[in-house]
Amino acid sequence: MSEVILENVYKVYPGDVTAVRDFSLEIKDKEFMVFVGPSGCGKSTTLRMIAGLEEISKGTINIGGRVVNDVPPKDRDIAMVFQNYALYPHMTVYKNMAFGLKLRKMPRVEIDKRVREAAAILGIEDLLERKPKALSGGQRQRVAVGRAIVRQPKAFLFDEPLSNLDAKMRVQMRMEISKLHNQLQSTMIYVTHDQVEALTMGDRIVVMKDGIMQQVDSPGEIYKNPANRFVAGFIGSPPMNFFEGELVNGADGLVFKNDAMQVKVHESHAEMLSKANTKSVTMGIRPENVHDSVLVSNPDPATLVKSKVEVVEPMGAEIMLYLSAGDSAYIARVDGQDQAKAGHEISMSFDMVHASYFEPGEMGARIS
């Protein structure tokens, strides 16, 4: 079994700088766990503590049923893949992949078997006699992953491994790492600042900010039900739109209102919001849930918002509309056939069943 369990882990640097605070998480055997968050949130520090490259200040780390707080990195039975590949330039691909096994004095026959099996999995059999300078960025990353595979560790740790690749290669390598996880059935922990990688790769996601875990759940659950405004704004591309306002009782039920809009709260949210201790709230709605009313069949007048089109950004099958309503700027992802023009005043239909409501402030907790 290859569970990785962190219990109340802290990392405090000199000067009383806390990089990771009270981090507790159970990563299941064979699970693909993604740590995501902005730069400086503590995700790489947490990964390095699991690897043994950083000492923990407080707490316990358990790998495969063994507490490893004082176990050196080489004895933790983990393999790590870095952003910069860390290949030996004077060695061939074969020798780079075999080097760690040679240091362990593994039999030559077993080394050869493992290297060639890993090369076959990654599709780099024809690169084994090349040196790193003769490889593309994607090929170098495959070699780095191959070097980890031959170790047959209890857990794989990936520290932003795709950051140096172009957009097309990133998509391809995302798919290949996901396929690799399905093939190897190993525990994998993956650090990224790219929330698209997090959503597409992870069985579960840990969202971090300022060294604190904000939410841990499946990608779909985090996307649909973010725990607070920070998570809602960080996960999703384009990010969720936010509007400040207050809840008031209208003729037909609860209404969200500010200087630029007055939209009816969907009944699925009304009961919980009516119990909230505050009338001042932040309403969030994702760009794909805002529609040009011209393209909506029988739009509900109680969900329409008069807006000005600031920028039209064609994306092929869809269009990004950058809009303003009073002092609020927001984005709508609409059908590629939409005819909206920059500078025009149009009416946008908000799909209020998919709205989210948060307490005021950047870290406001989700109400409904």
C-alpha cells in the first residue's frame, strides 16, 4: 500500500515565516492528487517535505505505513520529477534512466529490463542512445519521467513538470501523464499553478493559499461548489464573475440587487440565503452561465442585466464577451454565432440556478 498521510504539518522558516500551516491530508493508495494554488502558496514546499528535501517544523508524514520525518530522501521510496528535467548532459538517455539503479547496485539484467520497459511505456525506445542536447523539451520530460518509473517507487512526486513546455506540448504531456497513472496504478502527487492541469488530471485537488489548505475535493465538486470566494475565482478559466450587492425581498421572492442589476435568486438558493446572517453578499456566476438574451428562448425578464459590450474576443466555436454593468466588469462565454459588437448595449441572461453566493471579502465563505 502506498498511502501518503500528512498530519498537522507546519513549515516555519527563520524570521517566523510560516510557509505551510497545519496541513492534514490523506492521499489514498493509487490516487492522483494535485496541489494547486498561486505562487508562494506553499504547494511546492509541501511536496518537498513529503520528498524529504525540506525538514518539517511540526507534524507527521507517513508514506506506505511508515513515519518518515527523519528518513533521508533516498530511503523514502519515492521518485520526483522536476520542472527543469535535471538530466546529466554527458550521459545518453539510457544511462540517465539507469543511473539511479546503478547506484543501488542493481543487477545489470534487471536495470536493462526496467529501462527498456519504461522506454516502451513512454514511446522513447528510439531515443535511448541520444544525449539530452539532441532532444526536444517534451522528449527530455519523458526521459525525466522514465528515470522515475524505473525506480518503481511507492509514490511519484511531480513539481510543475510541464512549465517549460509550449501550450501544445503541455496538452500532450498532460494526457501522457494521466495515461501513465492509469497504466502504473501508482500514487502520484502533482504540483501546478495551472488550474486547467488540476481540473483535467487529478482524482482530487487541494487548493492552497498562504500555506493553508482552502479546499480538497474532486475537480467537479470544487468547480461546482467552491468552499469560498478565493477557490471560486482561482478554479475555472475564465474565472468566475463576482458582483457585490445585497439580498432584498421582492414581489416574487428573494432578489440580488446592486446599482446595475436586480436579478431574482433561484428558489434552490433562496431558503439558505434567507437564513444568512448578512444581507450584503457577493454573487458569483461563471462565464458559461451568462448568455446573450437574443440567443435564449423565452428568457426570464427577472434574470436580465443590461450591459455594455467592451471587447469581443472570437475563439472559434465560442466567443468571449467582456462586458460592464455599472461599475462591474464581467465575462460571458457565448456561442460562436453571437453577433454582439463592441460598444453596443445588450441584455444578458443570467442562469441563476448556477449562481453562487459568498460572504463579503476575498476569502468570503460560500453561503449557497
